Amino acid sequence: MGNENSASFALLSLVLLSGILLPPTIQLSFSQPALGSGCKEVEREALLQFKQNLTDPSGRLSSWVGEDCCSWRGVGCNNRTGSIIMLNLNNPFRDSFDSYEDDAVHELRGKISPSLLQLKDLEYLDLSLNNFKGAQLPEFIGSLKELRYLNLSGSFFSGTIPQSLGNLSNLLYLDLNNFLDQSNQIGLGWLSGLSSLKYLNLGGVDLSNTSAYWLEIFSKLHSIVELHLPNCNIPSLPLNPSLNFTSLQVLDLSNNGFNSTLPHWLFNITNLLSLDLSSNDLQGDIPDGFSSLNSLQLLDLSGNSFLEGQLSRNLGTLCNLQTLKLSLNQFSGEVSDFIDGLSECINSSSLARLELGYNQLTGNLPISLGYLKNLRYLELWYNSFLGSIPPSLGNLTFLEELYLTSNQMNGKFPESFGQLSAIRVLELSDNQWEGFITDAHLRNLTSLEELSLIKTSNSSLSFNISFDWIPPFKLRYLVIRYYQLGPKFPTWLRNQTELTTLVLNSASISDTLPSWFLQLNLTLDELDVGGNHLSGRIPNTLVFRFPGSVDLSSNRFEGPIPLWSSNLTKLYLRGNFIPQSVGNLKQLLTLVISNNNLSGGIPQFLKNISSLYILDMTNNNFSGEIPESIGSLLTIRFLVLSNNHLSGEIPPSLKNCSLMDSLDLGENQLSGNIPAWIGESMPSLSILRLRSNHFNGTIPSELCKLSALHILDLSHNNLLGPIPYCGSLQVAIKGTQYVYQQTLYLVNLMDLSINNLSREMPVELTSLLHLGTLNLSGNQLVGKIPTQIGKLEWLESLDLSRNKLSGSIPPSMVSIRFLSFLNLSFNNLSGEIPTANQFQTSLIRQFMRVLEIYGTPQIPGADEDKEDENGHDKLWLFVSVGLGFIMGFWGVCGTLIIKKSWRYAYF
């Protein structure tokens, strides 16, 4: 972190040289007693009155008793005069600007008393990381004319910045980073009076109302050395401002949403040591002008998404650069020239941290990478790098963290890999490694703490470690998936007494858990030995930290589940025998016992695990009715009972599960009506999946109340009647009432196919603007396709086949730009087929050319003779089957595969 925070070196030298932190005339409570007579009575009384206006639940001000206030905690006095010149009440128990419940006991709260005005010589005031929510920063702060240091960061004041702060003409340091409890638009006029200011941090202050000349206003602070304006909603980044930043060394403009190219005026601030423009929307190439900032030690352009092009050699000429962050962009091409440039620095490159992850970089890693001998952190993951690890990487003897996950690298690990004696973290997953990992590769990695190696299908890498080898390191985090470690449990773990995460999933281990492993006395966050052939009894001596997770899936364990500590919250037992003793783990939040061929009724022990959040029992042979006791799981959010043999009706007790997010009862033999109370008792439901059952009756209109619903699948049942009309819904968002004429406005997937639904398609369906998949096939729908169907512009799959629809294909359908699957066959449609946009794709064009063999491209059911009609019917059958086979997967399943958010929601 020291290198990453090199921006603070300017501040550190500033405050030490200025004497505003610990000048020799200040006496703090932990220094020697005052040479004089102690503090002044009027100032002691002022502090006591200040204390009376505060709440101090942890007693941080408990030392504020007695006559000598200079000995009180956080109080600093001038040794010669006895005047209070420092008040440091920073909360040392909070390390961020977020306030959590555990922090509350250490936070000072209340109001700032005007008694502080009695401290007429006060130079240093720090109230940071406390919680003054509801209290305004008083105007009288601007009357403390001797202040040189003011830190209110993370203190959650209400209101706005008092204009009186502009009266503090002696102020050198002002930190207001996230000091307001909510964002209020702030003007900048008060800054003009701070003529001495050297450090300014307005992070999180809303500057969206400032003029286009905001940067010129800050440049008038002629003494400014550090300027921090992150997350300020600044409207734009000026391209040609008139600036005079002669002293500026640190500039932070991160997270403001700038969407321009990188401005060239930056390269005129030649004293810059640190530049942070991360988390914006900057675009274009990196200008060569950066080479003029030859003093730069930190450059952060990460998270801009639209920065692109190849990294030039000129960027590599910044020989003083210690930290370079370019991750989460669109940079492409090879990095050889750039790395070569860095490696040619006369006194060697100073670079200690290099982040290039999440780009589109390719090519082999150059040999010159091994010449950056000061590297401590190297992040190259989630690119398309090729080839093997260069042997020169072994020269990086200071390297502590290496991230190569998710590239296309191959080849063998070089022997020099074992020279990385300082390495602590190795992330090597998802590549195409070859050869072997031997104890020679690991023998000198004395500092190794984390190792992650997950195999892809194209990797032939194997472990070949001596049976009696004892590693020189103590791992805390070990994740190995799909690499063969077996058949025996790896003996090289027998001295790993500091493990907290152990994942040996699908590692071809056919063994029992050895006694030496149980004697390691580990306290684990996660244990995952799923997908092996482990046998024997599950040990009862394992200890877990909250929230602990255990995956024993797909093994051959037997006997009862141990009553592990209450810190265990997730248990995965897929593919094992499940004993009744699982019910003793009353603290579980997640229980997955899918894919086990379990039979009989749903176990009654579930009612004992009342805190369950996720219950997955899919792909078993459970039969009988869903027990009423399932309704005692009041905290359940995800209930998955699909692909069993459950029968009967949905139990009314399930209405007690009002926090339900996902209810999946598909592929069973459930019957009866779909309960109307689902739409009333589960307001947060986002997934309702009841497909492939025997439900009958109508679709209850109460489902229209599920305003959070994303996926609705009622297909393959015996439902009848109309698709319900859903009325309007009022939703309050940020204090504003929005009326949604279609209440299911968030639905992404709707499948009502293979039922007996009748009447016309409701026109309200066309208001489901987020819809990506709509399947109404195999029903008895009549009437026309709604003319406004073109409003569904995000629709990717539409299947209305095998109904009794009539009329023409609405012309508006050409507006559905992403439509990749369309099946309208076996209806009574007529008229011409649209010929624009997606209807001009190769598959549709081929379909239309086939139709032309039979004459004018009209849909079956138009005024044609019987022979042509039969011919068209056959043609529609073959074409629809062909298109369905080719495109159905991508139109339906592909939607879930390509859209990550939908995939997570669905599964």
C-alpha cells in the first residue's frame, strides 16, 4: 500500500516542514507534563462544555477530568503559553467512510458547541470519522482564525459547507472528504479566501452545479500542492482551460463520469507526482504527452472502459513511475514495446505495481518483464496473453503478488519460477498450462500464502510432488479445481497449519480424510472437497469461522453429519447419502442437497433449520406432498424443489415465507390451482417457476402485483382462460411517484406455453419493455398479434406458434432489433412477411427464397387453393422445425448464457 499511496509523500513533507502536526511547542496528552502551570481555566471550561454537547458511548473522552486539560486525550497545548492549539478527536476505530453498527460504539455524536471559540489559538482540529448526523457544521468554524489544519472527513454532518470557511486565511490543510451525510450541491465562492491552502480534499461533495470554469477556480489556489476531487459529479473535463498550477503535485479527479478524451493541458503540470483519473468514461488512446510528466510516480487510468489502443513505448519512459493502473479498459495489442521502454531506464525502473487486468491485451509476455526488478505487484489477468511464462520472471525477487488468471497462456512453468522467494499470492487459473508442477517449482517460495489454480479443458498440467516433500511455506488460501492431485490425499499439506480456505474440488482423490489432516486443528472459512471419491465418516473435529462453508458433494461419505460449530452457514451435499442429522445444524443459511437420488417424502428435519436462506433439493426422487412445515422457514429466500415427484397442492403455509425471492417447483406432479396468495404474500418474488406440473384453473390476476418479477414460467400445465389483464401500479422512487400501466414491468422472461389459454393476446403484453423471451406457443389464443408488439425492442425470442392467431404480421415487428428466434407457425396468419432489419438476416432470407419456390411469399391461410395451402403447411412445418433447431438454443437458452445477470437470476 505504501507505493500505492505515494501521493501522500507531498502531504507528509508539507505537514512536517510546516510544523502543523507536531511542532516542538505542542504538548500532547502522551508527552511529558507541561513546563508551565497547565491549561487555561477558560479553555478547560470550554472543552467541558464542548464535551457536554457530545455523546461518547465508548468513553473516549473519559480522561477529560482534572485541572490540567493539556493532559487530556487528544488535546495539545503550547508548552510555553499553556494555550490549547490542537484538538485531535479522530475516531481511530473506523478505517473507512462507511459507518457500520459495530462502529457506532466508538463514534462521537451530537453537536459542535460554540464554546470552541474560546480556543483562540487553536491551529489543529480533527473531528474525522465520527458521526454528527443531523447536526450542521456551524458557521462559527470560520471564526477560528488561527486554524491551519481542519479535518472533518467522514463525519456525516448535515446541510452544506458554511461560506465562513473562506475566512480561514491561514488554513494549510482542509479535508472535507465525505463529510456530509447526503449529497448537496455546493458552490465554490468561499475558496477564494483560502490563499494559504496547500491540501484540499472535497471528495463526495456535489459540484454538479459549478460552472464550466471550475478548474480555473481551483487553479487560483496558487499554493495548492494536493487537490482531491473524487466522486464530485463534476459536469465535464475542460479541454483548454487557463491554468496556473505551479505547485500542484497530486491531482485526483476519479469517479466523476468524464466522457472526453484525455486533455493535453495535463501535460503542462510538469511537477505532478500523482495523477488519478480512474473510474470515469474517458475514451481514446493514451497521448504520448504523458512522457513529459517525468516526475510522475503514480498514474491511475483504470476503470474507464473506453480507453483503447496499444500501450506505447513513450509511456514506458516514465522511469520514476512506482504505480501504474490501467485495468478495466479496452487496451489491445502487445505490450512488448511498452515493457521494453520501462526496462531501459538508466537506473532501472522504479515500477513496483503494474495493473493491466481486464483489457484485450495479447501476445507473449516479453523477456524484458523480468528486468523490472522492483515489481512487487503484477496484475495481468483477464486478457488474451499467449505463450509461456518467460524464464526471466524469476529475476523478480521482490514480487509479492502475481495474477495471470483467464488468459490463453500455455507451455511449462520455468524452473526459475521457484526463485520468487517473496511471492505471497499466485493466481494462475484458467489458462492452458502444460507439463508438471513439481516441488522444485515450489521449493523456494517461502512466503507463499495464497495459491489458486483452476483447470480449463485445454490444460494438460499435472502435479508431480514427492510423497515426503515438506513445503517451506504456510498457506492460508488454497484453491485447486479439476487438476489431479490423487489418488491419495496430498501429503504435502500435512504441515499447513494456517489454512483458512481449502478447496480441492474434482481432484481425483480416492481416499479417506487422513488423521494427520484432522490433527492440524484448522479454523476454516471454507472447506470444499466436492467431486472426489472420498469415503469414510465425516470428521466432527473441524472448526469454522462465521460464515463458514462446506462442500462435500459427489463423494462417498457415510454416517451422521457432525454437529459442527454454529459458524457454519452453507452446506453442499450433492451426490451423497443425506442423514437425518443434517437437521441438527440449526444455524445453516444455505443447504444444497440436489442430485442425490433421494426418495421418500421431504425430510421433516428441515423445520429445525429455521434460519435457512437457500434450500436446493432439485434433481432427486422426493415424492408425496410438500409438507406444511415448509412454511416455518420464515427467512427462506430461494426455494428450489424442481425435478422431483412431488404431488398435491402448494401448501397454504408457504404464504408465511414473505421474503421469498425465487420459488421453483417445476418438473413435479403438483396439481390444483395456482394460489392467488403468491401475488399477495411474496412481494419480493423475482422468479416464479411452476412449469411441467398438472396445475389447472386460470392464471390468478393477483400475480400482477409481483412488481419485482423477472422470470415467470408456467408452461406445460393445464391452465385455461385468458392471460390476465394487469392494471396500473404506483411505485415511489426517491420520493417521486411513478405510475406503471403494466405492473409486471421488470419481467425478462415469460413462458406460458403448452397450456389451454384462450382469448386474445392482451395488448398490455406490449408494455413489458424489459421482455427478452416470450413464449405463448401451444395454446388456444385467437385474434391478431398486437400491432404495438414492436415496442418490445429488447425481445430476442418470440414463439407464438400452434395457436389460432389470425391477421398479418404487424409491421412494427421490424423494430425489434435483437430478435433472433421467431416462430409463428401453425396459426391462421396471412399477408406479406416484413422485409426490413432482422427479417433480412441470412436465415430469414433463405426462408423467404424457399417460400418463393411456391410463389408469392404469403403466410399459409391466405387466399390460396387447398394444394398450395397444404404445401405451405408442410413448408412451414419443416422451416419452423429447422429454424427452431438452429436458433432455439440461442434464442432461449442463449439469452441466459450470454446475459450474465439473467443467468444469475435464473439459476
